[in-house]
Amino acid sequence: MNYHKYYPVDVVNGPGTRCTLFVAGCEHQCRGCYNKSTWPVDSGFLFTQALEDQIIADLQDKAIRRQGLSLSGGDPLHPRNIEAILKLVKRVKAECNDKDIWLWTGYELTDLNDAQRAILPYIDVLIDGKFVQELANPSLVWRGSSNQIIHRFK
């Protein structure tokens, strides 16, 4: 898996202070996307064990308390990202079980395949659906267009 940006301290992408990872790879390529540079799966930087370890350390940091981890992109549920994302969310829940995980995807919950669904037990919130420019609304919280749904699992 590749990624574009990791923010160890973020207050924009989800509630509270968070760690946020923007992954590479998106099949949806929505018109009006604000993050087009993340579309190619081979763009950005290789997601390494060292970065995974840093995310865990940041989530465990007592000096700057984080509420959780946000996963965006690109698309964390892109087929090329599934293996690394599943490993990461399992580890977060095992080692930082007081932290929540939010995940944004262009796929709809009802259309997820088995590999994508394997991630759901480890996340707390899924924001699904493609960004639709005609339904864009800047007053929406945590989503860009009104067709996107916030699913709270925990």
C-alpha cells in the first residue's frame, strides 16, 4: 500500500484530536474530488512497518491525547489497500483499544465485498459513498455531499 500524507495531529478529519492517514489508490475518481493526487495506486510513498509503528506510538502518546485514527485517501478500501488497512486496524484495536477508527470510502456499505467487509468489525465509523459534486454541501459534517452516509458501528 502507498500513502500520500500522515498527520500525527489532526483536528479536521473526524472528532477530537486524531491521527490521519491519506492512502493512495481510488477507482471512483469523482468529479470535483479535492484529493485527485491520491488516485494512482502507485503514487505517494510506500506504507512501511516504521510508519505503522509511528501511528501506534502517536495514538499511545500521553502528551497529546488522540481520540482515534482517521483513514481517508484515495480510498482505504481500494482492493490494493485491503491487506495493509486490515493489518493496521487490527493492530490499533489490539494496542490502542480506547481509540476510535473512522474510515472514508467511495464504496457503498451494501456493495462491499467480503475482503472489504472484513475491516468493518475493527472500525467505529464508516462514511460511505462517492463524492457527488451536484450534491456537495459545505455545511455537512464529516462528508462532502449529501448522498454520503455516516454509519456508526460502535
